[in-house]
Amino acid sequence: MALPADLVFILVVVLDFFLLASSRLGAAIRAVAIQGALLAALPLLLAGEGHDLGHTILLAVGALALKSLLIPWMMFRAIREASIRREMEPIVGFVASMVLGGIGVALAFAFASRLPLPGGDAHPFLVPTSLSTVWTGLLLVVTRKKAVNQVLGFLVLENGVFVFGLLLSGFMPVMVEAGVLLDLFAAVFVMGIVMFHINREFSSLDTARLSALKD
Amino acid sequence: MLPRTLLHLAELLVVPPLLLGVVNRTKSVFAGRVGPPLLQPYFDLAKLLRKGAVYSRTTSWVFRAGPVVGLAAILSAGLLLGMGGAPAAISFTGDFVLFAYLLGLARFATALAALDTGSSFEGMGAAREVTFASLAEPALFLCLLVFARATGALSLGGMLGPALPAAWAPAAAALLLAAIGLFVIALAENGRIPVDDPGTHLELTMIHEVMVLDHGGPDLALILYGAALKLFLFGALLSRLVLGFGEGALASEALFLVGLLAFAIGVGVVESAMARLRMIRVPQLLVGASVLSAFALVLLLR
Amino acid sequence: MLVPILAPLALAAVAFAVPSNRRRPLALLAGAALHAAGVGALLATRPPARAGAWLVFDAMAAVTLLTSTSLFLAAAIYAQGYLARRQDRDNRVFVAGLLALLAAMTTVALSHHLGLAWVAMEAATLATAPLIYFNQNARSLEAAWKYLLIGSLGIALALLGTFFLALSGAGPGGPRSLLVEDLVAAGPALSLPWVRAAFVLLLVGYGTKMGLAPLHSWKPDAYGEAPGLLGALLAGGLTNSAFVCVARVFQVTRAAGEEAFAREALVGLGLLSMALAAVFVLGQRDFKRMLAYSSVEHMGILALGIGLGGGAAAGAFFHSMTNGLTKGVVFLAAGNIHRAYGSKVTDDVRGAARRLPVSGPLLLAGFLAVTGSPPFAPFFSEFAILNGAFAAGHHAIGALFLAFLAVIFVGMGATVLAVVQGDPRGAPTGPDPAERWLTAAPPLALMVLVLVLGLFLPRGLRELFGEAAALVGGSWGTP
Amino acid sequence: MSALVLAAIALPAASGLAAAALGGRPGAAHRAACLLVCAGAASGLGVAASVLLGGAPISAAPGLKVDGLSALFLVAIAAVSAAGAVYGLGYHPQASVGARSVRVQLWYGLAVAGMALLAAASNATVFLVGWEVMALANFLLVQTEHERPEIRGAAFLYLAATHVGTLALFALFALLGQAAGSFDFAAMEGLRADGPLGSRVFALALLGFGLKAGLMPLHFWLPPAHAAAPSHVSALMSGVVVKTGIYGLLRVTGLLDAPPAAWGAALLGLGGISAVLGVAFALAQHDLKRLLAYHTVENVGIIVLGVGLALLGRSRGDPALVLLGFAGAGLHVVNHALFKSLLFLGAGSIQHGAGTRELDRLGGLARRMPRTALLFLLGAAAISALPPLNGFVSEWFVYLGFLAAMGRPGGDLLAYAAFGVPVLALAGGLAAACFAKVVGVAFLGSARSAGARDAHEAPRSMLVPMGFLASACLAIGLAPPAVLPPLARAAAAWSRLDPAALAGPAARAGEGAWGVSLVAAALAAAAGVLVALRRRRLATAPRAAPDRVPTWGCGFAAPTARMQYTASSFADLLVSRFSWAIFRREAAPRIDGPFPGPSELRTEVPDTVLDLVLLPIARAYGRLATRARLLFLQRVQFQMLLVLLTLVAMLVLAFAR
């Protein structure tokens, strides 16, 4: 039981590093989709005695649908519309952001070992994974120039929050599900990017084109 | 009381032109001339009063009011100043402030009358007059403060009255310094050398004389008389200050007149022995007088 | 309790369904009226809180809802005139979004469940984004984009903070709840490091929604590009709701025993906001952006008031109302001026007092009011905060407060006077050159309200502020 | 009586509404508004008279109470507001100026009402409301002609200055309210002035009230604002609005017990600086209204000298100093209100009649505008403290105070006297010089421009209020003993000393005041005799051949009006004495060769505080702010980085404790 969960947590962190290093948008979107799928598996893997199975499944299915299917799909549409492929020159270089990410992960693990967990029975990797993913997301949001990459960063950030929320799924399932609503935000975002780039491309906003996009 | 007041008034009205005569005679003696008679200023006044007057087209009623207000102000200032045998007609706490401001009123009226002609020379004279007068004002007040502090009295009559001789003993140095300051101020206020030269007729350099260029006849008489009166007032102030120790009315009156005479001769001597200062140096002289008086006041601090 | 939330929501749905662009704005009026009636009824009855209730009409909610309902009423009337002149745009999303925003704001204010408050705050943010984009040009797109990006960051941090707070109560004997009452009651039983971290995250998260510096960057863009009435609702409504969230979080933090740190943080951010406004307001040529910085300043004042506590806390709740109403005046008036000149920079706009004989002077009067000139109401609230600072012995903070107010006054004054004074002849003409009553009367009415509240503050309102302050450990005190 | 207090506030406030309501018949509307202001002024005078002539303080409503101190200021407010309102009938008539006149009347009425309110306030909140209503109404008055950029600048400067002052007052009353537990003045009475509260209160009062009063380093807003406003508004501002600063200073210092001697000394220092430098700057001006505005700074300095003296008296428990200092300050408040508003109205008449107030473009107006000239001359003599006018009386009281101080044991009081007396003397001398210049250049000589040549006399509605003010100046100057008992009552109200303790010094000053009256009578008699003498002599004297000739040009054949001494050249000698404080800028042409072409000399006198200190600082701050804004890249990544940094910083702060 513990082993697959360990693996998932480690994979999530590895994906964080990958995202920090990746310049290709397509690959990054795929990475985020994979991370989303891994996270969707987590509630099932961590479900313990007191967990309500219905809520757990709802959470897993919701996360899978939004995080690894709907939003990546919209992101792909967006980069196709805007015909952009890669992040050319981020504000902080790829190597530097990886180093920063590494420092963040180290700090997160160090920090988490000191924090007393009031619940007491959580998976030891949960909090550090959550914090380092949050940190990665923040780094991406701040250092990347392309709007698509910022949205990806935001998604990673909220993946981190989601992981943290799993701590609470035992006694506050509704709250954690509400957290998934955060993804709705991202959905709105993606539309925003599309509009942004249409504006860039055609230097004027055609309402007809917008209504075509809205569907 | 009344006879003394009448004596005071008579002295105030009659003596002043004589001082001018003494000054002029002193200067003549120094220059090796016989000079005009001592009573010449009286003759001049009588002559002017008989004459008519010519007025410039640019002048208004201000020009005509100037000499009247000027003389009236100096006269009323005279009421506040005691003579030798006769105390001041009016005396109250702080009257020396009024004394100084009445002289200011006279100056204001004269300056306005000068400006009313529209002549650039008279404007120049008025500007210099008010400039030097306003710089002389603090010096004058500092002198008066020295007297007040030394005697403990706050009216002209009190400071120059019976308390004065007693004050000389402990505060001789301070009073002497203040007296010198006052003499300098008297020279400046009355337009004498080294501040102004009443004898010159070069308009660019004059102060008081240039202001009255356009006045004639009775107006000029009032102005001349006023000037004499002002000189007399300063002379009286100094005379009472230095020689104010006579016992009894007669003695003090005699001492007073001696003092006046000495003052007039002193002015004449200075005028004969010194050259007029450059205009730009005059403020320094006046500030010097202020510093002198302030120093005198510091001496009294102990 | 549910009327002020459900009625606007229902009307939003109706508005979405109404086909006529011309009739649709009437839904705003209906929503405003129902909301006002609902809030009025709540105020009249003051229903007592049931144990475990998620929505509670407490004093904080009452203060905030009174402000937002007045603002929305004014904005709804204003919208009739405004949207009538904007028949070029489809207002379906706009009207529905405004109503949804109202419902979300109301929920935030009423919610005693921090999770529900978070959900409502996110809903409000989502509803706002398309409203900012109403003008559908590149600039408003950029503004909406930045609003979403920064807002989402704040929202995410707030969620993390909420989780932290929940976790802090997850230990043995913890409340395992996100209800403010439960958390406060648990007090010292909460896990301190988690509470402290949660406070920081929530302050940064909701502080972003409030627009405290340096978390404010979305404000100038959003307020600058959005229609004036949205600016009024955001600056006087949504930001106040975020303030209520911060106050509730402070309530919990205080109960847990982290009061000293929380106060310092609030005072620090408050002063920083004022300082930043003092720098950015100066030489600002765009008068709508200038108003945004003024909003940053006043959010700072609110944070400062809570942080100082005592009478300042009561002053802060008072100020949330006076500032909200005054912001309504200035944003609506600025919107009218913007429409009349087709420009919002002082290079083009001058002589507004002449061209718009109501809105121009209103901008001036609103500026004077918002900068704390007696006898307008904001003066009294700012005075109460200053008084509180002195009462607590924080003389240096009081002096800084005044110094910032002075600099901001000078900075805002230069811009406002450049707009209002002068000769409008030769200035560019916008789409709406003349004053019209439907758009001029609402800010005028708000201004009258601001003046009346300054001259005469009803005892009930005053007690309400005191009650709200009592929740965060403050009181009117003496004097 | 309490109804009268309310009327004094409400009637002026309503006056503008009357003007607006009767807009259809502008003439009648304007007269109605004017009547309301005058009725308000009459009520105010009635209230003030009842209090000052021995009646009890009047409590009109909660937060409103007129005591002796309030009454003194109500007198000034009433006199100037009524005179200005009547003057406005002719100067800014609604019938020809239209809506702008209505607005001016509206704000004018509100400003007057605000002042009456703050003077009658017995509660800090009411005071602040009155204060700000006055300040804002004044701002609106200053910006009346806001189409002109320099007026916008002046109005903005005024607004900024007054607001900074108001903020200081917030702090001031917050502190006092805190210490007293209530915002009622009655509760604040008797707070101890020594200790940190006292010094904070005093510093804030100096800033807040000093800004309004235009005390020297804080005077910078005053000259442009006074020059920008319509003249009857300038009269109101300079005459009474500025005095509310003095009122506040008195009110607040009066509340506290045992003021430290340092307060008095500080006020003496500031007052001295204001008095001398104010008049020095005035000398350097050539715009009549700016010049008058700087004289306001001077006179405020004189008033503050008196206040400082009275405070010294209170800290030493010396009733004579309290009485004389306060009487000087209080009477000078009223006097300055009278003659300064007279002078501003005169300046308005000059502008009205000659179309300019640039001194070097005037000249010879005494012949075109004889009545205005006479009235202005009276005002000029009064402000120069020349006897027998009112300005002398109040300055004389201050002198008496210094003299009384000099007689006390201890070197410090002598030092104050040795500082104050020459300062007063210098200021008086300089003021006389300055007004000799103003009257001489504007009214005397010959016209320097076409406007001055064709100037016309002001209409009766403008002359009558000026005449009223001038006769008030004369009355106080001739009968100083009459004003002492009311002043003693006001001094008792301010210092909360037993009136009996003040009665002795008042009686002694009263004796001297009789002397002043007597000398004034002698002066009048002497002048009468001399006029008669001169007339008799001239009547009998032989007629000179040409009766009217040109001025003696000292031999120059063709003097022109342009060759008259100008205002700048008149003042040059004195102004150059102040080169350590007044930094004149001069653009002098190079003249060379035997036949140089036409050239011009240009001088300007920047205000040292505003132009050489404040504006450079403001510009530097602006540059820094711009740089700070540039640093704050408008890039969303940076903005989010800020959020991140804030988060990290706060977490570090939270856990590093």
C-alpha cells in the first residue's frame, strides 16, 4: 500500500523538475496532464479507515476529468490557435529555475520534517511533495513569459494545494472537493489565453471569432 | 502746573530755529567765514511765510497735506518730551513708543509728498529717507530700552526725569554708549553729515533736501520749521540725558539750554570735520548704532 | 438569510435568458431592490445565529452588506443610463455577471464557514473577469488577464491557507471544522505553527483580493479599464468582502493566541499600502488608475485599523462603509467624465466642472471626502482610526498615517483638479458628451449619503461598528 | 441670545442659496444674499458685544458656546464679512457676472458660516467641521477663475497647505481628546502642558494653526492664494480666515495649564521672523495683492509676538504680561482685519478702475480716484502703525508688554524684550517704507500706463464698505481706552485667570491709553491750526505768475512718466539689506558700445520657502517617485513575484520570531 503511494509522490516531484526544465510547451502540457492523473490516483491510494468511499471516488474522478483531460485538451487547443511551440527565453533560465526548484524541494522536505502534523497519521511524503509542487508552480508562474506556461504553473501550484488537501479528505471531504473547483479557474484562464493570442495575432478583437471560440 | 506747561510749549515753539542758526554759525567759524546771523532761520521762515506757492501739475492734495501733517506730528511728539525746567505736557507709560511713531508719521507724510511730484529725484530721496529711517528705528528703540532699564521708568518723562542722575552712577558706561548711539541716530534722522549733507545741491546724493525740492512758500516754511523742531527734539533728548542733574527748575533749565547749545555745536563740528559717507555705508553706520545700544543693554543685564 | 444571495442569482439566470438587450438591465434594478429588501429585513430582525450555521448575519456582515447594497442600488440605476448608451455591446454577460458578483459578495460577507467564504470569493473573482473585459479591447483584455492571473494566485494561496487552518484543528481535541465559531471556541487547542502559517497564507491570499500593497497590481489595470460602475462595486463591495474575510481570519488567529504577530502583519501591510499609494498617486495622469491607488491606500487603512485594534478597529469598520460609499461616488463620476471626453488622462481632460456640471464637481467633492476632509463621513472614520492609534500609544504610526494621507492628498489633488478645473473648450469629445440624469443622480445620491453620515451618524450604525469591532477585540472605547 | 449665535452661522450659510434661488432677478438676488450676510454679521456683532461688554458666555447649542475669546474673533469676522459682501455688490455683481457670481456668493457665505461656527465651537469635532467648511469654501473661492493656470496653481497650493494643516489638527485633537476623555473643550481645560502630551500638542498646533495663519516658514501658500482670489475674498481671507489660525492657537494654548516658558519663547522667535521677513518680502513685491499678502505674514508675526508674550506671562504667573500680550494680539487681530481688508478692497478698486494691480503700471490714481485714494491712505497709515490710527494702538500694547517684561527680575525676560522691541520697531519702520512705496507709486505722481491714466472711481457700493472699515480704524485709533475692558474680558476667558487679577494692569494700560488719545487730539488740533495758518498765508500772499507748472526736473528737459521712481527701485535699497533671506533673480542686459540698442532689466523675487525649498523638494520627490514606478515594471511576472516575495517574507517573519 505504501509503495505505490511513495512512487506516485516521487513521480510528482520528478514531473515538477521536468516542467522547470522543459521549453517545449507540448511536452509541458503532457507532463501536467500526467501529474494530474497521478494525483487523481492518490485519493484512492491513501484512502484509509475513516474515509467515505463515495467521496473518495468522486474526488478521484473529478480530478482525473479536470486535471488530466479537460484542461490539457483546452491547452492544446490554445497553443494550436496561437501557433506557439516553445518558451524561447524565460525570465529565469531553465538551469537556474531547476536549481531554484531543487533548493525549494530540499527546503520543503526539511521544513515538513519539523512541522508537527496535528492529524499524525499522514503519509510522510505528502506535505513535502505538496510544498515543493506549490513552490514549483510559483516559480513557473513568476519566471515564464509565455501565458500558456503561466497557466501551467498555476495548474502545478494548484496540484500542490490539492495534494495538501488530501490530508483533510478524511474529515472534510467537501472542502477538498471544493478545492478542485480551483480548476474551473484554470478553465477560464485558458479561454483568456486564447483571446489574448487572437488579439496578438489580429491586433483587433473580432466578436464573431470570439463567439466562435466560446462554444 | 499750567505755567510750566506753557513754558514747555513756548520753549518747544520758539527755540528750535535757533539751533539751526548755531549749527550754521559753527560751520562758518570752522570754514573761516563770518556766516549768517544766529537768527537767520527765523528770518527765512518769516520770508517764506509771506510768499505764495507754485504747485506742480502732477501733485494732488497729498502734496499739500504733507508739510502740515509732518509738522503737526513733530509738534505733538514734542509734547511728550520734557525740557529742563518744564516737564512734558503729557506723560504716560510707553509714551516714547508714541514719540518714535509720531516722528515716523512725519516722515511718512514727507515721503508721500515727495512721491506726489512724480519726480524721479524726489522718489530717490524718499526711498533713501524711509530706508535709513527704518534701519535707525531699532537703534532708537534699543537706546530707549537702555534708558528705561537703567532708570526703571517706562515713560520719557520718567526716564529723563529725577531718576536719571541716580542711574548714572551704576550704569555710566551703558548710558554713555547709548548716548553715543543716540547722537548717531540724531545725525541720521535729521539728515546731517555723515549721513546726508544739508548744504549740497547735487540731487543725486541728497536725501532730505531732495524730497522738498518742489515745495515753496508757506509749505517750505512748515517743512523747515519741522526740521528744526526735530533737531531740537533730539538735542533735548541728549541734553536731558547727559545734563539732567540740575536741582530746581532754574538750574535744570540752564543746564538744559547749555546742553542744547553743546549739541548744536557738536553737530556743527561733526559737519565741518567729516565728509559725507558713501550711501552704501550708511546702513552700516546705523547697524553700528544698534549694536552699540544692544551692547549697552547687555551691560545692564548684570 | 438566503434572499440576498438567491434573488440575485435567480435574476442572473433570468437576465441570461432575456433576449432583449434593452430590457435586460431592468434585472439589475430588480436584483438591487430585492437585495436591499433582503438586507433591510435582516437588519430589522437581526436573526440570531443558530449553532453550526454557515451563514450568519453578524455585525461585520451587516456593515458590509449595507455598503454593498447601497452601492449596488446606485450602480443598478446608473447601469440603466449607461447600458442604454452602450447598445453596441451585448450586455448579457455583463448584467448576469454583475448579479452573480452581488450574490457572491453577499455570500462572502455572510459566510462564517471559511471554506464557503473561499468558494464564494472564487465565484466573485470568476464573475468579475468578464465584466472587466466589457469594453472588449486590447487594454481591457490585458486588464482582465492580469486580474485573473494575480487573483488566481491569491485564491490558490487562500485555499492552501484554509487547508492549513483546517489542519491546525485536526489534532486530538481540535474542532475539525472551518466554522469561525468552532475555531474561536477551540482557541488555544489549535496547533500554533499551522495557525501562524495559515494566517500568513490567508492574509496574502485575501489581501490580494483586497488589493493591499504589494499584492495590489491587478487594481490599477482592472479599475482603469473596467466601466466606472464595476470599479465602484469592486472598490466599495468586493474588496470590503475580502476585508471581512481577513477580519474573520484575524478573529481565529487572535483566539489561537497569535494576536501580536497578526497585528504587526496587518499594521505593516497597511502602512506599506499607504506608502505605495503615496508614491504611485503622485504625478498620475490617468485619473481612473489614480482612484485605484486610492483604493489601495484605503484598504491599507482598513488593515491598519484592525491591526491597531481598540477604537481603531471600530473606525476600520466605519471606514469600510464610508470609503465604500465614497468610492462609489468617485468611480461613477469618473466613469461619466471618461465617457464625456473619451479619455481618462489629464492631457486630454480638463474643465469637467463646466462640461459635466454634476459629475465634475462630484469628482472634486468625492476626492475631498475620500481624502478625509470634514464634514464628510470618511473624515470621522479616519479620525477614529487615528484616535485609536494614539490611544494605543502608537504615536509614530499615527504620524506616519497622517504623513501618508498628506502626500496622497497632494498627489490626488493635482490630478483631480487638473480634470475638474480649466476650460473644456478644445478638449476631445467622447461618446457621451453631456450629463444625463440617470448616470449623474446615483453618484449624487451617494455623495449626499456620505455627507449626511458625516453630519449625523445614527446611533444604531455606530453601535453596529462597535459590535463588529468587538468581534476582533476592538471597541469604540473612549472617546 | 443663543438664537443670535445660530443666526450668525445660519444666515451667511443660507445667503448663497438665496442668490441662487432668486437667479431670475440677479440684482435683487445679489442684494438679498448680501443682506443675509450682513444680518448674520449683525447677529454676530450683537452676540460678541453682549459677551465682551460684560455678559456671561452664551451657550447656543450642544457644542456651541461663545466666550470672550470667541467674541473677539466674531467681531472681526462680522465686520469683514459684511464689508466684503457689500463690496461684492459692485465688484462682482451677479447681474453682469452671472453664475460665477452666484457661486462666489455661495462659497463666500459658507466660508463665513464656517468661521462663525469654528469661533463659536466648544467641541473639537464641531470646530473641525467649521474649520474644514471654511477651508474648502475658501479653496473654491480662490479657484474662482480657474481657467487661468496660475490661479489653478495657487488654488492647489492652498488646498494642499490647508489639508496638511487639517491633518495636523486631527492629530492634535485626537491627542487632546485622548487625554481628556472627551472632545469637549470644557473637558480638556486644565490638562497639564508640561510633559510629552504638551510638547506634542504644541508642535501640532504650531504646524496646523501656523499653516493657516501663515507664520513665516509656513506662509508659502498665502501670497499666491491671496493674489488669486477676487479682492473681496482676499479681504475676507487675509482679514479673518488667516486669523482663525491665531484663534486656534489661542484656543488650544488656553486649554492647557502651566504652559512651559519655551512655548512663549518659540512663539516670540517665530513671530519675530514673520514680522521682519514678512515685511521684507512685501517690500520686494510689485504685484499689489501679493504685497498685501506678505504684509499679512508680517502682521501675523506681530500678533504671534503678543501671543508669545501672553503665554510667557501665563507660565510665570504674571497677569500684566498676560493682559498686555493678549490685548496687543487680540486687538491686532481685529485691527488687522479692519485695515487689511480695507487695503484689499482698495486693491480691488484699483484693479476695477485701472485694470491692473501691477504697481509699476499705476501712478497718479489720487486724482482719478480721490475717495479710494484717501481711504487707501488711511489703511496704509493704519497698517504702518502710525498714530492716530488703530494699528498703532495694538502694537503699542505689545510694546507695553515687552516693557513690562523688561522690568521683571531675571535676564530672560529682558532678553525677550531686547529681541522683541527692536523687531517691532524694525517691522514698523519697514512697513511704513513699504506703504510709502505703495501709496506713492500707485496713487501719486503721474500715470505709468493708459489704464491708470483713464482709471475711474469705484462705485458707491464699493466705497461705502471701505469707508466703514476706515472709520472703524480711526475710531479705535482715537479712543484706545474704550477697547481695553473688552480685551481684558477676552484675556480672562483665554487665560482662565481671575478677571480681578487682570483689572490692575488693565487700569494702568488704560491710563496710558488716555495719553494716546490726548496726543491724538493734540495732533488733530495742531494739524487744524496749521491748515488754517497755511490757508490764511496763501490767501494773502501774492500770486505767483504760473499757478500750475510741471514738476522741477532738475534741469532735464523732457521728463516722462516712465522716468518716475518705480516700486522696485524704491524698495531696492532696503531689499538688498535682506539678501541673506531674499534671493532676487535678476536678468541684467549687457550694455556696451557707444550706442547700445534698447534693452531691459528683469527682476523677480522668488519666495524663499516655496520656490527655493519646497518646490525643489517636491520635484525631487516626483523624480524619485517616477523612478520607483519605473522599477515597478508593469510586467505581470514581476507583480506575481511581489506576491511571492511578500508571502516568503511574512513566513520568515512569522517563524523567525
